[in-house]
Amino acid sequence: MKKLLSIALLAFPVIGVACTETVVNKTAPVGEPAATDPAATSDEAGTAGEADAAPAGDSCACPATCASTTEKGKMVCRPAKAPDDVPTGKVGKFTVGGFEYWQWKKGNNVYGTEGSELAWGYNGEGEPQATPPVLPSEPSRACMAEANKVLNDILAKDVPPELEAFRAKHGVSAFWQWNNDMTGAKAGVEPSEQNSNLWLYDKRLIKWISMTNRDGTCVLPTKADLVKFSVGCLTAFPNCANSIF
């Protein structure tokens, strides 16, 4: 099934986002509506995501976001060190499922053959396995963990009525987690904006999509994104992606 996921993804490339290290203007935690959608402009690879954790008292620590001072309207957060594992499984009426990492330093080769160039599983332990194994970078694991935390928190404590209406009408209750890893990506290599934040795969899986920027900072999907998706997909089903709503 995961092989089919990789093949299907070719039709839906994803928006890229990057940032600078200097940020200002603390915003509400992820889950609250944002004033603008992030878009990528930075070409510089960095190692900010390699840090053990966001600095104590950091106003940009995920899930809170900050705006770059040099890239107006771009919102980012700094993730904590990636935990060894993250929760999956049933959360209320929903299921939080697997993981895939698209490593854009490989350019077009990220597509590979039936997903062999992707890292599957939170720690790269999923299927299909390549030889040698494809492992996620530490910055991308950290961002994936933050996105997983946001999703589990929404489903456990604050399910939007729009999502419940969508589930009730179309029977879709499963989430699949995806990270676009831009660390090490060459200048000019960017995922497309056609598939930012959320889209529906095979009429049954809601892709929950995060972005690891070149400097290791993170862009997370939000509750506002989930509401937008649910409202749009209620009538557009099964052709659902946030970029078209």
C-alpha cells in the first residue's frame, strides 16, 4: 500500500517554505488561524535544526510561530530535539498513521522507484526499504515530531466540527504524516505550492504535511488548515487539496 502512496504523490507536489534565522512578532500557537500562508525563498542550507532543543524561553519554539524580519509574511517555528518515537494509532474517532519523508536534496530523484528514495517510518524503519536504507535527517525528524504533536492534540482535545462533518459524510478518519525535508537542497529546488498542508489520498487518507526548511526551522500544518480542508473536501470529495480551496 505504501508503494502505491509514493506513486500517487507524483500528481501532487508540495509547497516549499524557508526562512531566516532572525525572527520577530510572536504569533498564537499552531492551530490558530495564521494571517498568511508561508512560501519559500531561502536557498541557504543550514544546521539550525541540528540543535538539541529550541532555546529556553524561545518565543518561536514550536508550535508558536514567528515572522521573519527579512522575508515578510513568512512564518516559522524552531522544533525541539526529536524524541526517539512518537505516538500513532486511534485518537477518538480518528487514526494517526504512518510517516514519509521527501528529501529534496535529491532533486527530482526524490520520486525514485516506487518510493525507494523516500524515508518511510518515523525513524526510517518503514516499508518499502531501500538498500542502503533511506533515513530521515535529524531536522526532519524534529519537525515531523512537532507536526505529530499538533495533530494528536487537535484530535484528542479540539476536533473541529467541520472535520467531524467531513468524517461523518465521507467516512474518512485516517491521517498519514508527511514531511518535505529541504535540508541540503540545492538553490532553485522547491516543491510546488499545489499541495500545501493537507490533501486527500485514495479517498481514505488525509495527508498531514510539514516542511523542514533549509536552516532546520519548521512549518507546521494547523487547525486552521484542517478546517479549510474539511470545508472544501465536504463538497469537492474526492479531489481535495488545500491549495485548490
